Amino acid sequence: MSIYAVNYFLLGNSAIIFTTLFPIIMINFLYKKIPCKKILIPSIISFCLVYILSLNFDGYGWQGGGVSFLFSKKIFNNNIFFYFSSFFTIAVFIYLFLENRSNFVILLTLLFMFFSFQVYQRYYDPMFFIVFFLMVKTDLINIFIKKKMPSYLLLLYFVLFYLITASKLIYRYSFNI
């Protein structure tokens, strides 16, 4: 195993998880269920980790990273959005670990589950969604249980996301990366 492979699958897998994790966290922010001061330490650690992993990352011809990588390449013509999505996911995972230490094995398994240069988003999305809501011990899911509107917002996000990806809007020219 090459040290470079670790960069690819950690950045790629965390970027793939971003598409499922982002709306959950944003809905919790909208309902003020995440105190801003509790995300400072996870953000600093995540930034340092993503920076170190990005030093030896060259995504030319790579088929991983999911929609975040394609979006980053097609829209911005760089890896900044891809790195941001990895940073976001890792910061949230650190937050979840600090919230409840028993989440460690589950979160680590999610990051290391698929060790490949080519991981498909379609495998991660449903699996992460199920694992997050059934196995991860966090207060972040309470908003979806207690109120209807957050669940509707989450459903709307995924309906729009899958309509866009099913229409191949993002993937149309993805072979020219």
C-alpha cells in the first residue's frame, strides 16, 4: 500500500460522504442545534489533516471523490471545493467523536470502508444515511424526530440531488477531467 493511496481514499471517501452529511448539518445549524464554539477544535484539526493529505494529491484521471470532485473540477477547475468537502466531513466526524466517544469505530469504519482509487457515490449515500441515523449516537438526529419540517427539508434536498445526478447534469462531461 502506497502512502499516496491513503491520501486518495481518505480525501475521496470523506468528500463522497459530504453530499449526505451536508444537509443534515446545515438543517441542525438552521435550527441552532450545533453551538458554534464546539466546532472550532474539530475544524482546526480537520484543516490540518486535509492540508497534509492534499500535499501529495493529484486528481488527474482519478475516478473517485464522487460528485464533490466532479463539481470541483467542472465548475471551479481546481480541487478547492473537493478539499472543502473533505474538510467539512472530517470536521463533523471529529465533532461526533467528541460528542460521544462510542462513535469512533463507526466513523472510522465509514472512512476506511472502501479502499480503492475508484469508489462510487451510489454505494456510500444510502449506506451512510442508514448508519448515521441508526448507529451513530448523536443529538443531531433529534431535530428530525421532533419536528416535521427538518425531515421535509432533508427529503427535498435528496430529491433535488438525485434528480440532478439522474439527469447527468454533473456527469455530462466528466470524462475530460
